[in-house]
Amino acid sequence: MAGGLPHPVLWSTLLHVDQVTIGGATVEFKHVFYTWCAMAVLFSLGLLVRGGLKLVPGGIQNVFEVVIGGLEDFVVTNIGEDGRKVFPLLGGIFLFILFQNLLGLVPGCDAPTANVNTNAAMAVFVFLYYNYQGIKRWGPGYIKHFMGPMWWLTPLMLPLELISHTARPLSLTLRLFGNIRGEEIVMVLFFLMAPIVGTIPVYFLFLLGKVLQSFIFFMLTMIYLKGAFEHAH
Amino acid sequence: MFFNNWFKINDKKYLDAISTAGVIGLHMVSATVVGLGMGWYLDRWLGTKPWLTGVFLILGIVAGFKNVWLDSRRLLKAQDKEDAERFGPKDR
């Protein structure tokens, strides 16, 4: 169900996992099911690549080396050598969100990121993680990141920084949710108007949109980590 | 050709620029909304009805503009770096 519109057919409906009863409470389970699908795809790809590691890469190993190598270079040029420590998380976030987004393009599947709860969970995790890294790096001196460039500006800058830091998970959540949910709704609309012919052109546009959204989430996480790592101004 | 442009979009430099530009709008709005929400809840908690909402709304708007400023500075920095790569370092 995308925005009240009937979804043509979903695997989760066929498997009766749209809603599950846990401890007497009926909860929406569709996005959890599709998150698990994305995880299963990623795990099996990872195991496949690890099982057949070769010195001269070929096929799927080549793709992974290009994607992950490129992202690592990007992170290291932006954050510096500290970036290598947090790169597993950043690359993981990028691939995870990418596969979650792309699930929306697979017939019979729905993007789990079209549900606000999935995005909120990831955004809150990112928020906690970069603050944890900042505190680990600077100790109590991390508070200096919130106090502005000059000491007499502190009463003004403290609430300002507090607000802009709290706004980060909100904007991360809403951006991903709005984009992916909107794409799902448009896709269902096009499908209702002209079943197969209408959906194929928008596939290309949405492929770009979904890659871009996962890259934006990854890039913002990187910028926040960079802000936590570098010296307070 | 369409596919050439497609690969250009997939180039990290362009992706970075597009993402930074696409992010600016919501950064401003979300800071404003968070400021308003904070002020509203603080007012309800402390019983100082209209005052803290206004103060925090203004703080939120200022924080939003600060976010926009930081983002545009990031865009400018990337642009300068590209120019330096292409035409040599600038003397300004």
C-alpha cells in the first residue's frame, strides 16, 4: 500500500506477513520483512564474494572493488586518515540503503525506506554514532564543538548548535522518507494508468533518484563524522 | 549522448555537488521546525505560554540560515578545488 493506493501484488501479502501479532499486539511488519530481504541479498552477495576472492578480480568481485574502493577514496579525501576507521559503517550504510531503495523497483517488493520508521531508526543511530565518536575523540572537550568560535558567543551559540544538531536526524529521516515514498506513489500511479509501458520510463529516473538518495544519506553521515573528528573552531 | 551524461552523474564529484545542493533546502526547514517544537514543549513544561516559542523559533531560523551558510561554503570550496585543478592555484 503506497499512500492509500492499492499495490498490485506484494510478496509479503502472499506470505501473510503484512501484519504480525507479537505478544498480543498487532504491528505493521511489511517494512521489517523487506528490510530482512535487503539484508539477505547483501549477506548472500557478501558471502559469495568472500568465498571466491581472487587476486585478479573478475565479475562480481570487480563490481564490489570498484564501488567500495571508490567510496573509500572519497571518504579518505574528505575526512582524512580517520576516515578509514569509520569507513566500514559508512560503506555499510550506503550499500544497505541502496539495496533497500532498489527493492522498491523489484516487482512484488516494496522499499522499506518508504516507511518512516526504518529511516528514523537509521538516522537516530547515525546521530548517536557521530556523537559517540566525538566524545571518544575529545572527551569532555567535545562540548567545545557546541560553543562557537569565541567564548562570549557561547550563550547564543549553545542553543543554536543544539537546535541544528537535533535537526540533523529529522532532516535525514524526512528526506529519505519523502523521496522514496513519493517515488513509490508515482510508480503505483503510473502502473495503474498504463500497466507495463508506463512504468518502464520512470524506472530510469527513479534508479537515479534512489542511488542519489542513498548517496546523500552516506555523504551527510560522512560530513557529521568529519565535524565530530575535526578540531572545534 | 544520454549514457555519457548518465556516467557523468555517477562520477563522485558530480554526485557530491548535486547532493550538497539538494540538501540545502531541507536543512533550513528542519532546523526551523526543531526550534519551534523545542520552544513549544518548553512552554508547555514551564508554563510561560508565548515567550519561549518565539525565542526558540527565531533561534531555529538563525540555525537554519547557519546550516545554509555552511552548506554553500562547502559547495564553494569544492568549486575552488576544481578550478585550482584546472587553471592552477588562484592568487586571491
